[in-house]
Amino acid sequence: MTTSSSKPGGFPNVPPPLGSKAAPSYSRFIPREELGDFAAWAPDSLNGDADRDTPAAGSSAAPASAETPTLHAQLGAARQAGYQDGYRDGLVALDGFKQSFSAQMVAQFGQLMNSFATQIDALEQQMAQAVAQSAVLLARRVVRGELQTRPEHVAEVAQQAVNAVLLSARHIRVMVNPDDHALVAAGAAEALQARGARLLAAAEIERGGCLIESDLGQIDARIEARWRQAAAVLGCELPWQDGSTAQP
């Protein structure tokens, strides 16, 4: 853009005052940087109808966008939708975890109860065996003590064994321990005489028992045999002799 003191076809320059020198004509190019903000002139701008909010051409300030509130609303709606989706997915995942955890706990608890029941059954069996064995041990001590304190019971044992022999049996022999021979002869004399049985002393027969033989077989009334039968009733196989030389 250029300026001059006069324009062709325009108004003449105002004459300088008297006594002053005529002003030289001036013209130069004005750079854009010195112009600042400018806008094209419109005829209706004098009436104040121009948009005063419209920035001048070349201004670096951006106009306020009408889409900014809409963008914020969209972001808020997207954020709310994402929160709701995440919350819903979290509830679904939590419910699945609870169901899986509950099923796992039920399975583990069932296995624990089954194992506990198995252990209880095994313990009950062990306790029953221990009680039976203790009872048999106590009974053995009682029987042994009874045989020592009242050896005359052997006569009753011999009498019962003789009466158990079949009436058709012949050649009945009753074998007892030598220490029991006199006791049986005195206590079971009537039964022996009635069956025609002979009383014999045998060192291999332990005190308290007897062995009866006949032509029809034998009746084992020895103390060991009778003890095995009694212990079997209690579900125990504790032998009469425990390997110790001392009698309890």
C-alpha cells in the first residue's frame, strides 16, 4: 500500500502556510506487520449493523466455536456410558466369581467331609480293636489268676467235657495235667464212672484243661483251645501264651 501528498483526480493538497517551504511529496510502502488488525470497509458499517464480534482479518485469535458445548456433552455421555458398561461387566464378573468360588468351596468341603468320615470310621475300628484287645488281655489275666487261686475248677471242666461226648462213644479217655489228676478224680468221679471213662495224667496238657479221646473222635477242652474260642467271639486273636515265662 502507498500514500502520497496528492492523488490524481482527487482534492488538491492544502497549500502550506506563508513563509514556509513546500512539503516534499512523501510516499512509501507500509509493511503488513505495521498495519495490525484491519478489515474491509462496508457501507453499512456506519449504521452499526456490522458484527462487532467478528475479528478483523489477519487476527490470530480464533472465534468461539459453537460446537464446544456439544463436544463436552458427547464426552460426558461417553464417559457415563463407559462407567455403566464397566460397572455392569464388573457385576457380571463378580457374580461369576462368587458362583465359581462357592462351587469350589462346596467341592472342597465335600471332599473334607468324606475324608473326615473315612478317618472317623478308621478311628472307630482302631478304637474297637483296642477295646477288644484290652478286654481280652484283662480276661486272660482274670482266667489265669482264677486257675491259680481255684484250680478245682478243672474238675467242672472235665465233667462238662465228658458229658459232651456222644452216648454211643466207647473207649473214653480223659487226659489232664498231672497236677490236676487228683482234683478231677475227686470232683468228676461220678461223671467218669457213668461213662466208663479212664482218667489219665498227661504232662503236655496245661493245667486247667483236659483232652478227651474216644472211638468217635476227640473233644479238645484244653485251656488254649477254649481261650481261642472265647477271644474269637470278641474279634481278637490274642493267644493264650504270650511268650513270657511268668504268668500274670
